[in-house]
Amino acid sequence: MNMDADPKIKDKGREWKAVVWDLDNTLWDGILLENDRVWLKPGIKEIIATLDSRGILHSIASHNEHGTAMAKLREMEVDQFFLYPEINWNAKSASLQRIRENLNIEMDAILFIDDSAFERGEVQHAHPEVTCMDASRYKSLPRLPGLNPRFITQDSRRRRTMYLEDIQRKEVERSFEGPRKDFLASLDIQLWITPAKEEDLQRAEELTLRTNQLNTTGLTYDYKELRKLIHSPGHKLLVCELKDRYGNYGKIGLALIEITEKYWHLKLFLMSCRVLVYGVGTVVLSHIMGEARNSGKKLRADFIHTGRNEQMYVTFKFANFREVAAHDKKRIVLENDLSFIQKIPPYVDLRTG
């Protein structure tokens, strides 16, 4: 999507999770390698900090010498805002691909800002899902609906910190000698699965809006709908929170269960992509299966193929769910007779309430 053609164009309901900046004549005025006396553009530090406080991530895709540019960013006291900066001489489209992979987000969640029409065109050609913006429009960023989430939760405010904690985890894992199960045991992982409370609902709504890859249906629920559900005797709304020795992942999962005479029916199940590598989704599903069995009922689950959530379908199949109904080619119902439930791995300290 190109936001350059019409200065009045809006983001048409799209929500961006990350802003990726060029440097020369975009973040700052001037070209660093021609003259190291460059200055941040007026108000840009405050804009970056404002978006950061809303949970919007920032990164860099710039043609520059990495060491020189990072030194300048530190001098300007803005280096801490930028995750996985790509400062090199590669194509900007390749840099955005690596940033996307490191942040574990979709391409259409990225807003790319560059002063060069050529660079924007190169990115747009390679990644048509990315929204590109001329750097001259940077002052409009705080007003764009796609950068104004409905709620700003505690987890939103800590989003960059959570990524920095994860970078530390990955660095430790790379240097860890021994089996991966021993590394996981060293993390002191604590997982809470508890009924959602009123104070959890803003984050719960945010999770349904932001979680695409590990979402069984792709459906969204707003605050009012979720509030009604937590007071419904025919439903359970579970929220999951994860911590380890390096920090708090925050609330990373949600499960909505409808209670019927014969079944627990999982209407929505989602997990943050940030915890995929720890198998937390399987742990939560095993807990739900166990609770359904203890209640003397079978477990059913809705699944809607969205084109992005096939990993969750695989999770269901590995947990011995089988298809029992299909509304159409995309909407199916699965069932588990609960004859076998995977054990909770020993490296996870599961706490319920």
C-alpha cells in the first residue's frame, strides 16, 4: 500500500505493529557519510517515544555503515528505541524481510518510511503488503488511526522491553552448552492459566485484534463482548500469563470455552507468537483437555482456516483432535475424546486459579 499518492489517504482500518525508518534525510537531516553533523528532524524523537508508549515497535532499514550510524543514534539518545536495526548496503526489501522475521510479525503490519521514492518503490515491488510513506509526512504519524490502538495496556507499554528481554534469552541460548531441555529448565518458566477478570479485558481484546498466526478462528471480540462472556454461566474465558528468569512476557494467550450439556466447546484459542518456541500453546491445550475430562465431558473446538493460522491446526492434530463437521471449506469443528492427553513438560511450572 502506497500512502504517497494522496496526502489525504488514511490507513483504511489497517493496524501497524512496527514502523521501520530510513536514516539519511528521514530520521535526521543530512547524509551521515558525507558529513557527520546531522540532526534529528524536529519533533521526531518525541513522536518515536509517543508511538513506543503505545506499543508500536521501531526498527531501521538504512544504507549506511552500521558502526557509524549506531554511534550517531547513541549520541542522539534514540538508539534504545530500535529493535533489530538493518544498517547495511543490502536492498531495503531484504532488510525488511529480516526485520519481519526477527519481530515475528506479518509484512502488512509494517509501515516503512523513507525519503527516496526509488527505495519506497523497491520495497513496494518486493512486498506489496507493506505500507510505504514519504518521510516528509512523519509529523502525521501520531494521528494515524493505524498507530492509535483502542486500548494501551500494561503489556503494550512494555512491548519493546519484552523484545529486549527475548533478545537476551536468545543470546544466552546460543551460548548454552547442553540439550535444549536443559536450557528450557534453566529459564524457570512459570505459566498462569486463570479465569479472566475485568482488568484483563482490555488486553484480551488487544490479543484478539493483534494475534493472527496462532489464532484458531481469526475472530475478534471487543471489550463489551468479553465482559458479557466473563459473567456468563455458560462460558469460561481463560487468560494465560508467562514469566521466566529474564522477565515477564505478560498476558500471551486466551481461550474461550462454551459449556454445553455434552461438551466443552473451544470457540477461540490464541497464543502470542513470541512464546511459540516454548510449546506453551500445547501446554494450555493439555490443561483445557484435562479440565474437560475431569468435568465428564468431551472437548470440541472451532477452527477457521485464515491462511495464516495453519500452525494451530497442526497443534490440534498433534493433540489427537479429529474433524467431525464442516460448515464450508474453511470452517470446521474438531473433537477430542480425551483418551490421551500430553503431559505438562517438566520445565513449565503451571499455576492455575
